[in-house]
Amino acid sequence: SHHFIASVPALSRSPDPCAATARSALSVLRFASVLLHPHCHTWRLPHSPGIVPSALLIRRAHTISRHPRVRARKRSRVDVQRPESVEIDEAPNAAMSLTYPYPLSVAPMMGVTDRHYRAMARILSARALLHTEMVVDAAITHNRDDLGHTRFLGHAAAEAPLCVQLGGNDPGTLAAAAALALGHVGDACVEVNLNCGCPSDVVAARHEFGARLMLKPDRVREIVAALDRVCAPRGTRVSVKHRLGTDLSGSDYATTRAFVEAARAGGCRHFALHARAAVLAAGFSTQQNRTIPPLEPAVAHRLVADVPDCTFALNGGLATLDACAAHLEPWRGLPAVHSCMVGRGAWYAPWEVLATADRRLCGSATHRVATRGAALDAYLDYADARFDEGLDVAEDALYRPVQYLFAGEPNAKAFRVRLHDEVRRRARAAKR
């Protein structure tokens, strides 16, 4: 069975036919939520009126609530009851949308920004621009009959606005991949992005794209021109995500500006700058490459002043909305950047980064969702639907997007540990 009946014994014995829907693939999350909110002993499962947690859940929650470290905390607990729907003001912020309509975006991250994470992110924010994971051009052209797979371009229309990030170094193959991607994703795709910043050894050294393309600005111009010929007739923007430079090409301002001008000559008018150099020759890991090279955010602000017909998003070191807001205003005598791109911050603290972004940065009058509990319920409805359709990747892909949803709240670690333990239990059971 695909259901967590064993983890919620009271449900396994329930004769209520409505319980079938409640026996969600992610019932364990509702179980873990009781740990997070120990006094919610009347927790009810959506679609299952009248079903209450088993005595086991209540005893375990009571035990945790009596733990001295938990009792010492004075922070208020989040209401996990499903609230009434929140109205969303769709009027754009004119001051923010004159040149680039997305003041905040979530960076493309391999192993993170798949369709399930994007579903969670869209529950929290209606207006942030979401990116796919980088998809290699050959993977698209060789799997054109299976683009709906989660590993490729699996998506839902509700994810819009969505940017598809492509990786590759051949103009013709990338153009063909872009055409297939636009045909598959449709109107949900508002932008196609060329990856010129990934420093991983597999991408940059073995296959010579990602950050390696910063050594070949003329090739980037040709690629951008090829992409623009495909995207422009559809009204889709072409953008480039890049670094300051590399240890092989140099990373001073002149190098960065020359690279931008080359891509601009090909037709690119939006750039997402990760304001660090990429270290390719010293064997740095991707984690080292996003932490060790020093940040130089002033470069993005200088480019805004020096290339006025293009828009620039700043990426790197932005983990909070406060940090983003600082760069969306004039900064140290330089003009504001047009957008901010948040990476790991949106993964490790999705509520703090995304739940208030629409109102704070994007001009909405209200928040997308009122509480973390409401966000969890909405995601579980999504997960139930995916489970009913049948999963095309490992089951734990459904769990990952919510493991940090309660970051900063009491018992957030207990939530993650309970979730992790249940994932491992189910994985072991599946191997038997």
C-alpha cells in the first residue's frame, strides 16, 4: 500500500469511507504536526470529519510537551487549523514592474527546485518567479516523448510564472531544446535561462558548459541569438545566469562587463548575476564555490548604471527578505538592482522568505496563505493528487519540500526527525 496506515493506527481501523482519502501518502506529516503543536489534540484530517489522533499520538505529543527544553520556550505555537481562504490582490506594484516584473525569484537548484518544491513555493507565494532545475539540452531532445517526467520538465500550470533553465554549449541543440520546452510547458513559461554559472566538475570541466561558458563570450552570444530566435516569437524572455568570472578568465569588473555585452549583443536583456567568481582549476566543490569566493554585490549595481537597457537580478548571499529589500533600493550611491534571487534561503527557511514576499516585495495587499498549518494542508492535498496519479520518482521527493516549513518554530527538529524516520522505514519496507 502507498498509504501511511501503519503510522496512524486509529485510521487503519476506521470504517469511515472518507478515511480513504485521509490515508494520504503523507499522513506522517499530519502525525509530525501533532509533535510540532502538542496541544492540538483535536487535530482533524481534511476529508475525514470526526477522525481524531490515536491515543499513541496524544501520549507522544504530551511527552514532548513536558520536555524541559520545550517548556522553557515562550514562543507562541502556530495555528494548524485550516483557515478561511485569503483574498489575493492581483494589482502589480508599478514601481517594481516597470522594467522587470519579478522583484523576487527562487534560484534554480539541482536536487531542490523540482516540481514538488515549486508546488510548495507557489502555495507560499503567488508572484515570485520560480525556476526549474537546470535541464541539459540533450536530455530534452533525447527524451522528447517523456518531457512530463519529473526529471525533465514535469510541471503544473499553477506553477506560473516559471523560468526554464537550460544547460549546454551548442547553439543548435539549445535552440531545439528551448522549442521543445516551450511547447511542453506552454504559457506557464515566461522565461528561458541559460546557465553560465554552474561550477560543478561534471558540468564545467567534463562537459564544458555552465561557468565554463564564461571563458567563451562569443559562443554565449551565438547561443543567446539562437535562443532568442525561438523565444521571441512566443513573447518569452531569454536570460543568462552567470558569475563575475572564473579563476581562468579573470573576474574583475571589465571581464564581467565584457561578458554581459557579448550576451547583450545576442539579444539577452536580463541577467541574473551570482556575485562571486567561480573557481574551476582548484577542484572546489559546488558548496565551496557558493561560500568561499568573496561576494561583490556592487558589481550588479554598477551594471544597472552602465547597461541601462538591461535588467539585473542579484544572486548570492541573499537569505532573507531584509537582505533583498536592501538591494532593491539605491545601494551605497549606486542604483537599485531590478530583482533579487534567493537560493538556499528559500530552501532552509521557505516560510520566512516566501510567505510574506508577495506583500513586502511584490505589491500584493495580502499574504498568499495565512499560517504554516494552512500551507501544509494545501501541500498535502497536492501530494495526495500526485500519489493518486502515480509517482515517477522516489517517494521521498514528496517529503523534501516541507521538511523546513516549520523552521524556527518549537519542535521543528522533532518534525524533521519524525518525517525522516518514517521515510527510512518505508524505504526499508519497500526493499523487502
